[in-house]
Amino acid sequence: MALAIRLEHLIETGQITGQAGIARAAGVTRARVTQILNLNNLAPDIQQTVLAWADHPTEEIRLRESDLRHYSQVHSWEKQRRLFRKLLGGKKK
């Protein structure tokens, strides 16, 4: 999540030229860059939760980028929140 926010900032401030520039600099495909940047489409509260967990990981909940990738494609933040709560229900021990 933090990487997605940082990459978006680099593009917005002109420090790097678009997704292709990021892909070249990082040595990854543009498709992978798109996957990462799409995390910025998550509801703000989901982003905050993910960032907070990244700072204080627990054994109870371990999220991966791939867990969240699908939700970033959902246009309704309310639906994202429902899916996220469902995901968390399956992650808690």
C-alpha cells in the first residue's frame, strides 16, 4: 500500500514519467505497476487499516497485496468494505 501511494506521488509530481517509467526503473512489467497503483483505488479507511497493520504486523492477520488486488477493481467503496470484512473474517485465527 505504501509503495502504491509513493509511486502515485512520483507520477503526480513529475519525478517519474508514468507507469512505463516506473516499470523501466524498477525492472518490472507495466502490468505489475498497474496492479500496485490500483491499490490506490481502495477505500481510504481500508488503505489506512492496511498501512497500520504494515507498521504493526500480527500473527492473527497477514494480508498480501494479492489478497487486496481484486478489491481495488471494485468501484463501490461500500462493496470493498464488505469484501474486506469478509476477507478479515477468514484471516483471523
